[in-house]
Amino acid sequence: MKSSLPIPFPLSTNLQENIELILKKLGTSSDVIIRRMDIGIFPDTNAIALVYIEGLVKSEAVNEHIIKPLLTTQETEFYWNQEICFHDLLRQALTISNLTATIEGVDLLAALLDGNTAIMADSYNEVLIAGTTGWDKRAIEEPQTQTVVRGPKESFTEDLRTNTSLLRRKIKSPDLRFISLRLGRYTQTEIVITYLDGIAEEHVVKEVKNRLDRIDVDSILESGYIEEFIEDRTYTPFPTIMNSERPDAVAAGLLEGQVAIIVDGTPFVLLAPVTFFRFLQSSEDYYQRFDIATFVRCIRYMSFFVSMLLPSCYIAVTTFHQEMLPTTLLISLAAQREGVPFPAIVEAFLMEITFEVLREAGIRMPRVIGSAISIVGALVLGQAAVQAGLVSAAMVIIVSFTAISNFVTPALNMGIAARLIRFALMLLAGTFGLFGIMAGCMAILIHLASLRSFGVPYLTPLAPLVLSKFRDIFLRVPWGKMAGRPLSKNYTRQAPNMKPSPSKRDNH
């Protein structure tokens, strides 16, 4: 465990020295609460001190399960016997369920910063840690980025234990495993690796843990920090690790053999390994009938390619390949562009950049006035730009339909990848026409084939080709015919210096 206090320091048997040491390490912060108490019929001889950080503890737990029992023992003249262990006496008196002991100052500080309460006594260098963690947190609400019409309406929150409990409610199996570790020298963010024993590949779980152990940074404030550290290839527009705020989606990934990474302080949970086709699937695909889900999925694939290729194809055809258009349509487009002063590629770049600015402004603007951005974009920058002769009406239609198609992609990071690639293809189309688009698509395909996510080929099961796994890629067959898992040991490449894992169950 990486810590901002890497050098352990022991605690003293003198209570006052321990209190001064804590205040020194925490910088005499005003939120550090220290309450001195005396137990027994002889005051000031058996002093006890409670130490906790205000705002991180549950006040009711401290008052009802620690302070009240201690005062009760004092009222009944519960005497202090130096021959009996201090902790045995307190364990009989306290009604708190979670009690641990430590003699290390580093562990004591870490426990205080986690929201626990330290119980220290004079003449003892061992400190009791009572689990009193509790602070204000956001309630479980409907997902904001991955909404569905039919399906669960709950999402992860910023509280780690709430998120693990949501997964426990979905998967009531003793094989569900949680491995905790801390990252960040100063933030000491708690990370939980989650997987299903017997389904997830052992070497994948080990590789995930090894990559997390190699992270050495000052802070981990969101799961995006971790995503860039552990992905196989950083310099690619395509995401190789999936994130989701839906417990049902993460539970489904665990059942398919994926490993989840839960980060305290963020509602977005990471899933790995993942393939390209997983980003174009939605949780709702499995809650609707198979024929409806298949139709919607086909629409989704078509929209993804439209969002990448439509502007570039329009530029290439209108600039270099006018003979491919019907005469009537060609005359109509030429009439629209008669007063436009810019070539098609400049016109497309101006409109696309303008729309990206509008999209970003709509995200950053307060919600009460965010709707004004869409009105301004539709009326002023759309209709007014056409009337002013800056852009053609056809280009406005192309850019608008491209933007709408981009919103169909369920995964936001895959939609962003399509937006970035769109600009590169537009540049190739304006330079080389359809030949440039074909060359760009070939380069993208080669790049996709070279990507891996924790040993799994990114285009699985298309490359390598496994026809039996096509039941849930482009189509969604009925549940009765969907046997096997999309991720199995047949696809994974063993990490170096790791032994192959034994056979796993491969049926639902």
C-alpha cells in the first residue's frame, strides 16, 4: 500500500504524547475532535481519549455505541484493573460491532482519515479502532448517462460500500470476490477489484492487480485516472476499458468473465477486458424481445458508421465524384452552393467545429439556461447561416444528421472516438476523395485489429473469426439459444511469466 507516511512510527504508552503526536501529524486541524474521559472511581488515573475527525464519522454511532457505554460503566463504578487487558474491558463495555487494534501510528492516522474513531488509554500503546464511518452521501438515483426505457432505474453513487452492496444484490453468489487496495500518496483512495471466481480468468485478475500496484501518483480522484494507467495502449482514440454507472451492466459483465474496478468517490465503474462490439450494446438489448433488440442494434451500428463517414462522403462526392450523383440532385446541390464562398471541406469543418462548441457549451451551462443553447444553435447558427450565404442548406442537414447519429452510440467514450475520427476522414476526403476515405478506413481497421484489452483481441469474435460467438454481436438471438460467454480463455493471450489458468465453466 502506497502511503504519504511511508515510515512507520510506534505509539507511546503515554496518552498525552500520543495526542500531541496526532495533532502534529494532522497539523492541529480544527475538525480533529479529542474527548478526554475518566473511567473508574479514581479520576485522572485511568484516562481515556476518543479521537475522530468531525464530518467523517457518524455522530450517532459515536454517542450511542462508544460514549454512552463508557459513561454507563463509570456510573456503575466499573473499576480499572491494570491486570486485565484494556481492550478486553472495553470490548465488554462498547456496543460497536467493528473493533480492531493497532500499535502503529501510520495505521491509526489512516483509520482516522477513513472516518473511524480511535480509543486510546493511558499506560497502553495499543489503540482500539471503532468503525464509525458515516458522512452525507448522494442517494441512489436514475442513471444520468446510460438511460433505458425498460430496465432497472438505479445507478452507482460516489460511496464505495453502496456500490459493492448494489453488486451483492444483483449477484447473490459466494463466488463474488472483492479485493481492496489503496492508491494515491495523498488521497489514499480505496480501490476494489471485483470478479466472479471460476468465471473470470485468473491471469486476467492477476494482471489487473499487477497494473494497479504499479500506479504511483499523488492522487486518484476519479476512475479515469486509473483507466489511462492500466490500458494496453494509450495512444488510440478507441477505448479499451469500459466504464458504466449501471449496476446491472457491471453485473452482466462479471457474469461474462470481466473484471470490475470500483473507485471510491465516483459512480463510474471500470470493466475489462472489453471488445469493440461491447461498446455498441446496451443493457436494454437484453430486456426487450430478441427481434426488437436486433433491429435496434442494427440501427445503432448504422448510426455509428454514419457519424464517422457521412460528412467525409459528402465532401468527397461533391468535390471529386459529382458523376456519382443523379443529375437532378447534382443541379439542386450546385444551386444551393452557388453563393457559398467556401469549398465543401472548409464549410464542413466550420459547421462541425461550431456544433462541437455548441455541444460543449450545452454541457457546461447551468441547466436552467442550457436549453437556450439549442435554440440559438438551431435558429441563429442554422437558418441564419444559410440565409447569409455562409453555408449551404445541404451541409446543415448533413451535420445535423451526423450529430444525431452520434448520440445513438450507448457508450460516450466510443461516441467521442467517432467524432475524432470524423475530422481525420473529412481531411482525407477533401484531399483524395473516396480513395482517401478508403485508405483511412483501412488504416482504422488495421489499428483495431492490433488492439488488445488485457490480452483479448479488440475485434473478437470477428478477428479471430469465431462463428459460434456471433449470437450476440450484430444480432441478439433468443435467450434459449445463447449458450456460452463472449469472453473466454480461448481469446486471451497469457501475460508474460504467468501460468495458464485451468478450464473454466463456459455455460450460463
